[in-house]
Amino acid sequence: MQFLDVIILHNSVLNWLVALGATLVAALLLVAIKRLAGRRLRKSTSEQENRMAGYVVEILAHTRPSFLAIICLYTGSRFIELTDRPDHIFNNIVVIALFIQCGLWATVAANGAIARYREKQLSENPASVTTINAIGFVAKLVLWTVLLLLALDNLGIDITALVAGLGIGGIAVALAVQNILGDLLAALSIVLDKPFAVGDFLIVNEHLGSVEYVGLKTTRLRSLSGEQLVFSNSDLLNSRLRNFGRMYERRVLFPIGVVYQTPRDKLKMIPQILREAIEAQGDKKVRFDRSHFKEYGSYSLNFETVYYVHGPDYNLYMDIQQAINFLIHERFEDEGIEFAYPTQVLHIEGGGKGDMPVPRP
């Protein structure tokens, strides 16, 4: 057994054999763990577990064989004595390989999340896909930048000056393109917070139109008259938006005035007439709220009525209001109730009998 005591590169043959055995055992264990984990994850029962298992399997599938080989060699190297320089170099290789593999895992996870979110948005908000892709690119760029800095720091390189330089450069770039960055962040806010989506009808100050496209810098609306309205994303979010695309039901308030000569018994009938005209449209279309004799106007007795239309469609609302108006007109005609309109009555009173004396010079 003297052969085992032979020294090769500062280590006996026995130590080299032990290191080789440890390397092979580590390789077998890593391969077995990877396969068993994949099989176990594929046997998940519920749909949610299957989805999560698929994500993990996809990430594990991108584990590089070279990374596993480096880990196995590093495990074996712990059983032999290396000089300071080779040991330092080998440790640096392991650190670099670990950060690269972590970056690959994180990239696969980010790509999967972006792909799933993109697939969901294709049916809900197709125009936001471009923004999602750009956000994914920026996220991966930041990820690899952070991993590079961490790798350099673990390799013993002083990154303070580099980080300071990046910070100063980042501030300079941010000041130079602050408007563009503001619109990019606003696009991110629109995609994640979803204050509106493609197809929603918006009123922005005095402008109104349907959302046609949500981009990295601008959002475009198609107005009712046909022209395209272009807003920067930051200006749009800083404005007061009225989103009719999220309307579940429409509240309608309409007044009606009748003449002062209307008898009191007829006045008491009017709220019931208005209610019946609304309820005649059907419970599935409208919901009656109230109808009241509101006030004595300058030339009319005013009634106020409120009801709700079940749906945001403006054409549906106009059809219902038209049908209500026809019914009200028919009932008022049957009851002899007159609608009021702006009138003025002039009363002239005489000053006395006979002709007024005419002054003479």
C-alpha cells in the first residue's frame, strides 16, 4: 500500500482518490436530487400545485451541467490541500459560476412571469404588451447589473468607486431624460395599477374618447369625432380621469315642468305616472329610485325623477329614455296635464278715468 502514500502535487494518492470519490458522490447526489425533485413536482395533484410545480421544473431544467461540474469539483477539492493561489482561483471560479447560475434561474423565473402576464393581457389589454416587454427587459438588465456588482465584490474588488460612478452617471442620465423616465414609470403604473384599459371610454378635462393604444411614452384615444388624441402617460395620470368603461350602471336624473294652472289632484298623480313609465321598461333594464315634486320654478312646477340603467351602453340609455318620454307624453295627454315652457305674463293697470291733461308751454 506504499503506492497510496506517494505524494503528487503536495497530496498523497489516497487523498486524491478520496477527493475523486467525493466528486463522484457529489455528482450522483446532485443528479439524483434534480431528477427526484422533478418527478415529485410533476406528481402534484391540484391545478395550483401543478402550475407552481411547472414553474419550479422549468427553473431546474435550466441548471447548467457546467455549474454542477464546478460544484462537484469544489466538493472534492475540500479533501486535498491546495496552495493559496490555486485555492483562491478555484474559489473565485465557484463564486462566478454561482452568480451566473443564480442569474439564469432568476431570468427564467422573470421570463415565465412576464410570459404568463403577457398572455393574460393579450385578451384584456393587447396594447400593453409592448410596455410589458420593455419593463421585462429593464428588470433583467437591473438583475444582471446587481449580480455583476455582487460577483465583483465577492471577488475582492472594491466596487465603491464603480457604484459611485454609476450613481453619478445615473443621476446625470435621469436629469437629462427625466420626462421620458416619468412617462416610462407612468406606463408601468398604468400596466400594473390598471386605471383604464384599451377600449375604455375616458373623459380627460375637456377631451373625451376611447383608449386605442397604451405605449411606453404616450397613450392614444380615439375621439367621437374621429381624430386621435395623444397624451403623455405622466400628464394623463396627473389629470382627473372619468372612466366610463368601468361603469356598471348609469344614474339618470331628469326634470319635468308643468304649468301653474295644473289642478292639485293632477299634481299628486304625476310622481306615480313617472314611476309607471320607468318601471314599464322592465326590471332587467332599469331600476326606479325616486320621483318628487321638487320646487316652484319661475314659470313651472318642477318634478325631479331618478332611475338607474343596468349597463354602461349610451345607446341603451337613450332608447330607454325615449320610451319613457313617449309614455309620459301619452299619459299627460290622457290626463290633460300641460307641459310648461318659458312664458311671461304682463299685467297693465290703468291710472284713472278720462284723458290725462297735456301740459302746454
